[in-house]
Amino acid sequence: MRSAGKPAGLAPPLPKGHPRGDRRVFQPWPNESRTMTKPVYVLNGPNLNLLGKRQPHIYGRDTLADVEAACRETAAAFGFEVRFHQSNAEHEIIGWIHEARETAVGLVINPAAFSHTSIAILDALNACDFPVFEVHVTNVHRREPFRHRSYVSLRADGVIAGFGIEGYALALRRLGTLLGKDA
């Protein structure tokens, strides 16, 4: 990547008689990638900051830091950059979805309890033109009846539940497949 303030270079003029004339052509600096990869957003909802501490008999002992490390490892295998966020505030998650809408190739979201309550998150996701995957650490369908309904599922291209934190890697692998990337 070029350093701040350093202008892009111009190639030397083409030789006389070249089919493109003697125009100078824009060239990136040596070792600068011609293609910038767009990120994948991985968003986590309320109480996931307590993963590994809160009800480990239900959610397991893996922490949110473990989730982030696993996501980065899986994403790297597909050449994705990860933007990893967690918030207990609905408006922050919506803000990240809006940001992703402009910059990302896909989104993995564990909306946690917002799955069952947030039409606002659904509306934000409906404005996205890329793949969206919903992940839950537990199998929400084996839990309380109010957890069986997810507004996010109405938009998600896939839902992964009950695979522990491995569900995040599964979602990222599926995104890679959809985008034609090899691990």
C-alpha cells in the first residue's frame, strides 16, 4: 500500500509507434495491489461480549475473542478482510449494517436477542445487496418458544444454529463459495 501523501506514479511514455500512442498510462506503485478486497462484516449482538462467561452450560466456554480469531483465520483462507464488531446497542449494529452496505462483499450476523425483536435490523439488512448469513451459537429451536422466531431470518441467505462458534466459520466458507473464492 502506498504511503500517505505519495501520489500514484505515471508510467514512462510509450515508445513511438505503439498502438496506444505515446500517452502516459496510470500505474500503481510497485508492490501495490491493483485490486482492493472489500471486507466481510461480522456483527455480534447483545450479551455476546459475555460469551464464555455467561451460561457456559448453554453457550460454551469459547469467548468472543475466540470467535474473532476463528473468523479472521477462516476469512484469510478466502482472501477476505474482516470487520468484526459487537454491541449491546441496536443502533450501533444498524450503523454497521449501513456502513457494510457501502463497503462490504457480505455480512455474517449473530443478532442474539435482537433476532426476535428487531424489525429495524431487518429493515437495514433488506437494504443490502450482498449475501447475509445469520449465525447462532446454540440451536435456538431447542430453546424457549420465543426464540423460535427470527426477523433476521426473513432476510438471511442462510441460517446456521447449534454449531457453537464453528457456525461463524461455516458462514464465511459459504460466503467464499458464493463469491467463487477457493480456500
